[in-house]
Amino acid sequence: MSSKKLVITDALEDENHVKMIAEYIYEARDDIVGKNNLSELADRLTKTLEYNLFHGELIALKILLPSYKELSNQTVLKGEQLKSVHILGWCVELLTVTFIVNDDIMDNSITRYNRPCWYRLQNIGMSAVNDCIILENFSYHLLAKHFRHTDIYVELMRMFHEVVLTTSCGQCLDMLGGQKSVTTFTMAAYRNVTDTKTSPCVFFLPFALAMHLAGVSNPLAFQEIKSISLDLGYYHQVQNDFLDSFGHPEDRGKIGTDIQENKFSWLAIQCMMRASQEQKQVMEECYGQNDPAKVQRVKELYKDLKLVEVYETFEKESIQNIESQLQKATQGVPRRAVLEVLNRIRNQDML
């Protein structure tokens, strides 16, 4: 059973390097296959990992590494320190891809990272649901194998399980919201979705893991990074919603389907908040309809209501709010790393 190896380095800024395959992922596969005599499953596990895990932005690794370096006051990481950061990063990536595959199924999505979604491949289909269970448990296997002997293991496991539960509830909220009429969408409900579905796994978990690994124990620091992470997640999700209608599919790696799928979208809510009675009637008739003409009518309505300008104002205010929180943040919050993430979002480098 062959394994591709990743040289242990912290040069994650290099795009080619960051896409390379981590040996720890294959280590988990080999452990599970060997322990349970599942050699006939090895190829399927390999395909699942390679197709889903190594084509995204690897956000967790890009957050964990600079955060830990900043908090440990080191410019270069080596040996066990770097190994620990990489393993935790891949554990978060495993959770992230679990939610992505599930989300694609629930949204009936067509593409992800400029390729067909995993569940749309021949001979995959709804068996992708079981693949998600396997991917999630790979992360717990790696945590137990490499951190069971540490003082932070129980806290790491608690955080992972809490984030999985919270994010799953957030995905359910998002799905239920999309089953309602666009006339019932509210900003308060939308913010509740982003605070549960987007922020915990994508932002809070990797920041908090780096802080625990660096020995941060001040509860206030964790409260502050959670607040900042929620606002980062809100900004990031709103940007995603905006680009679904106003972005380019080739840049995003997927085709926008929010309008025809009746998604609980920031743009739809902003539209309904500003629309006249006549315009609201158009939204009721066209939103959630898989008809190209009706989808285009909704996009025209977004333009008529100047939602591009509304988004630009929101973006400016979001950045100022997060920067203000960072200026007041206590010791133990990785300020520079947060600013780096904020700049990545602003530059649309975290799609």
C-alpha cells in the first residue's frame, strides 16, 4: 500500500507545497485498514481522501501554523512542534471536508473546486454520507494516537466534538431556512446560521487549537478569539453569498445555485429589506425556482437595489469592527495571524 510523503516543513505559503499530501492522513488510513483487516477498503479510502481533501484552500493549516508561530514567538518550526501543528491542521481539514461533502449533497450542488462534487461521481452517490462518517472519525483517530499522552488531549477532544455538534446544527438551520418562503427570511436568523455553521469549524477551532498548543490558558483570550471568529465567519459567509450571484464560477471553483435552491442568503434578505411591494412580489415568484429566466430576474433585482454598494459598505464596516477588536485583545490572542486571515478574506483568497 503506497503512501505519498510530505516533507515536514512550515513553508505552507508555497501553493504547490500546501497541496501536497500529508503522511498523517495515510497513516490513519493504514492504521484502520491494518487493525480491522480491511484491505479491500484501502483503495476506496484513498480515493475518498485524495478527491476531497487535497483540492481546497486548506484554511485550517494556514491559520494554525502562523498562529502557533506567533504565540510561541518562533519564525521557523521544526520537529515535534511542527508535527503537532500539521496533525491538528489535518484533523480540522478532515472535519471541514466532512461538512463540505454533506453540504453539497443537501444543496444538490454540481461542482466543487472546479470538479464534480464527490457524491455525483459514478458509483459514489449517497454512499458519500458514509464516507463523511469515516472522514470525521479519521480526525479522532489521529488525535488519540498523537495527543492522548498530553495534558490538552481531553480539551482537544471536547472542542472537536462541540464544534461537530454546533456545525451540524448550523447546517440543519441553514437547510430548514431554505425550505421557507423568502418572505420569512430575517437577518437575525441568518446570523444565527453563520455563528453555528461557518465560524466554529473554519475559524474558531484552528485559532483555539493553536492557542492550546502554545500553552495559552487565559479564559478571556479564548472568549475574545471566539467573538472575533464569529465575526470573521459572518464576513466570510456574506462574501460567499455575494459572490454566488456576482462572482465568477471559474474563480470560485463552483457554480452558484443559491437563487434556484432557495438558499437562506444574505443577498435575498437585503433585497427583501429594501424592496417595494412590487419587487417583493417578483422575489416571491422567482426566488427558489430552477428557471434561468427567473434566476436572472432576481439578479437584475439585486442590481436595481444596488446590493453591490450595500455589500461594499458591509465589508468596510466588518473589517473595521474586527480590527477594533484586535486592538483591544488581551495577550494570548494571535493578532497578526487574525489580520492575515482578515486580509485573505478581503482579497477573496479563502473561497
